[in-house]
Amino acid sequence: MEYLSTCSIIHRDLAARNCMLDCNMTVKIADFGMARCINEQSYYRQESDTPIPVKWMAPESLLQRVYSEKSDVWSFVVTSWEVFSLGKSPYSNTPNIGIVDYLRTGHRLPLPAACPSNM
């Protein structure tokens, strides 16, 4: 993800389902269907009503359709939560339609039991 950032690319769909391991156990990012180049500005604003992976999206992406390197960082944290929760689905008790209100009221994903304390 750091490499994508140096290339002025935002992924917009980072999730465990889009990560693969090579033979050296190096993580490779896949599925660039939602990726965008942000050369001229530091963000991308979605204009169309295409489906989005709501539970991995940053609040500003959900509320204002704005995507940036920072929204990819949010998705990275949710993806890390998936890994440390041993493959659980984020916000599993909250329907997609309720995610905005859940986040707006200050709720966040709980720390997974398998997460090291230094994370």
C-alpha cells in the first residue's frame, strides 16, 4: 500500500479478500477495479452510484464520497482487524445500512483477542 501511495494511486477496496501470499509469504494486493490515480489532487471524489464495500470504508468516503491515501489507511486498519480476528467479518452484527450511524456515534471495531498488545 505504501508503494501504491508513492505512485499516487488509491486502491479503495483493500480487504483481506484482496490479499494474497506469494511463495515467500509476502503479501500481494489484488483487485484494482476500484483503484484511481490521484496525480492532480490528493483525493478522488466518486460521482457514480456504484456499489462499495461499506464495512471497509472510511467515514469521509461513506458520507462525502471522498477517497484519499487516508481512506486507504482506514481500510488497512480494517484489513488488519480481519487478520488479527482470524478471518472474522468486520461489524458482523451491524447491517451495511447501519454502518454510517455506528461510526458517527463514535463506535469502532473492538480489539481482537488474538491482537498483540503492541498493535
